[in-house]
Amino acid sequence: MSEFLSHHRWLYTEVGSGSNVEDGLVALSWQDAFIRHIMTINDHPSDKSSQAKGIIHFYRLNYPTILLGPKDTRLKALPEGIAYLNKQGYATHLRAHGGLAVVSDPGIINVSFISNLKEFPLSIDEGYEQMIQWLKEALSTLGLNVESYEVPDSYCPGTYDIVIQQQKIGGIAQRRFKDGVAVAAYISVIGNQKERSEIIRQFYQTSEADSQYPNVNPDVMANINDFLAQSISVEKFKQLLLNTVQQQTKLTHLPNPDQGLEALYQKMYQKTLDRNYHLPINK
């Protein structure tokens, strides 16, 4: 049992999921709003016994999308790289967290937990480790053993890559604002992972990437279903993650946004648009 999970009452939402080209911007904006909102919903000075609240945010982008990282903006031939991605049918958006490009499509689920550091302090490494622990617990029920280490020739490699049988199935990024933290993972459940990797490999070649960027090898990445005799849908995997939480603590739907949260989202959405405006994206 995870002390971190059981310490919180979790509110979950799938806001930002959809099939429109702009849904990636919407999902990223909600995540930024939740990092700020988490401090408001934990403001209960008169109730010392109240359980801390956390938010679990799932989103799926049914319109194939490449979420670029801040480091990608320094690519020598980025406009040509983005034009290549758009020609392949991918929307392209710039995210504020993470370092490099990742793929999102109907076979990939994005999940984050958002918590208040005053309620449960987490160092940066501990934030990543909590996500790995959650995934370990969930996937162990399918007989899968999750490890975590960098797979350098994957796309968006990092110290806390999500690995099964020496193949990367996902990655983790983290974003902080004051006492709010969001630890976000993408997890490849089903689909053509070699094709995803090849798209990113070609994007970096077209963008004239130097040795600071990964030389992506499609053979080092996989889907969860590649290790299962009986396949699991993205929806069932999402439910598996929720069941893991529900076995340890309270879990409920996040209520519809109130006026304050909606206003916060609109502010974050404008910031997301501003961040993306100067890039040659989807033009």
C-alpha cells in the first residue's frame, strides 16, 4: 500500500479528452489550472482532521498529437520538423513541462496526480517515485513487473522512464507551482509503437537535431499489450489505475468546475495559447 495514495482523498476527472485538433491545448491548460486549484481545495484551517485532497487527471487525445517539449524549441530546423509532423497527420503543441517530444493518440493514456506539498511533502525524485509505485501496484495485477531507469535511445528519455522487460512503455514529467505539484505520465497501452517511434526519429532528423537530442531506436519501446496474452483496452487500464487507488482510500469524481476554477482554466488556456503562438504549429 502506498502511504502517499492512502493519505489523500482523490478526485478524478477526464476533462480535456476528445477528438479535436486543439484538445491537447485544453488538457494541458486544465493541468496547469489544477496545480493552482489544489491549494484552494486543501484550504481547511478549521478542520484539522480533514483528509488531504488530490486530483487524478486522465486525458486521451483521439486526434493524433505530438506534444513538444521546451528543449524542442531550440531545434535548428524546427519549422521543417513541424511541417513534417503535420503532413503525417499529427497536431503539434508545446507543453511547459518535460523536455522533449512525445506522442499522444487513442492508444496512449495520459495520467497525472496533482497534490499539495504542504499536505504531503515530496521532493522531485519522490514525486517521480510515487508515480512509479502506483504503476507497479496496478500492473502487478496483470503479472507485469515495472522498472524505472533511463532508456537513452527512446524518445523523451529520462531517469524515470517506465520500463517492462527492458522496453520503455512510457515516461514521466513533473510541473510545480508554489505548493502544487503535478506528476504526469504517458503510457502506451495499444497501437503501433514502432510507428510512433519512427515518426519522432524522423522529426528530429528533419529538424536537424544534434547530439543533444535522442537518436530514437524504435526497437526499445513497446506497449503494455505487447506483454499480455489477453489484450487490455485503454479504458480498462484506466479503470485498473483507479481500482488501485480505490482499494486504499476514497475516490470520487471531481465536481463540475465552479466559477473560480473555470476562470483559472481560462487564464491558463490563454497562457497555453501564448506559449504556442510564436511557433510554426498547425499553420
